[in-house]
Amino acid sequence: MNDFYLKLGAGKEEAELRLGKKVPDAAVFFDNHSKADYEKGLGKSQPRHFWERGKKKFRERTIMVLVHRG
């Protein structure tokens, strides 16, 4: 099992905005690498592994938990 810390804005201020939509999203920024860079295996392992969780083959096996408002 892999654990990742997802922070949506300073103090999670973007959580309600991003997760409260009909199609929720999460913008994650780790470094200056692009999608093409990650596909080549570049970048540090944690951001690359986090990015991979969004791929279709991992979606059904990935659970992201965010605690917001207690």
C-alpha cells in the first residue's frame, strides 16, 4: 500500500471548491516536470508515483482520503 499526502491549497482552503463539484478534481504540483517527463520515468519517485495513481489502470485500486472540516 502507498500513502500520499494531498493538500488542496494552504490550510486545505481549496478542498470544498475542488471536491464539491459534480466532477471533483485535485491539482497537484510537486516540481517542474511535465507529463512527458513522468512518462519517461523522470522526476523523484513520490511525485511520479502520485501522478501514476491518476492513470486508468490504477483508478479502481486507488483510494484518496482527505480530512476537511474535522
